[in-house]
Amino acid sequence: MATVDLLHFFGGKPADFLDIGGGANSQTIKAALQILLDNPEVKSVLVNVLGGITHCDEVAYGIIEAVKEAKTKKPLVVRLVGTNQKEGQKILRTGGVNAMDNMEEAAKRAVKLAAGEQ
């Protein structure tokens, strides 16, 4: 819920919140992200992962697959911290998605992108 609070704090209006829980695999991540990416009401997407049981590399694979198959392109901000963080960030960079380490900066960026700012 801290993610939702930060988005509100920086002026955003979260459309949804999903707690992937422990042990989510890449297919779960892909399916969840596709719903958001294909929703015309969603202006930007913030993925904020504090990976423990769920590994950041598994999340990254799901993100990359969802982005590849998305019907529309939306601004995407990813923060990955935790188990296999470096591997996850490398997977994202290779797939053309940048990952941030700082939750506050990621939330600010997502709000700006949703408002059409760069």
C-alpha cells in the first residue's frame, strides 16, 4: 500500500493495485501486466517489486513478454529490489525497459508520465 500512498502523494490517481504475493511466476506477471497495458484508461504503469520469495528475474521475464505482446504502448516504470535484482534489471535492460532502484523516484516518474510529461 506504500506504493499507492506515494502515487497519491505525488499527485497520481492509481487505477489499480495488485499484490503478486510470494512465488509469482513470469506467466502470472505477464497476465496481470497485459490487463493494465491493454486498458485504454490506464495512462502509465508502475511496477514496484520488493522481491523476496518472488524473484526479480522471474518478474522481469513476465514484464518483457507482456510488453512484447501488448496491443498498445504505455509508459512503464519498473522498480525492482530484492532476490535476483541484478539479473532482473539486466533482463529488463536487454528487453528495452529500464528499472529503477528508488521507490520515490519511480512513483514520481510514473505520475509525470501519466500526465503526459517526460
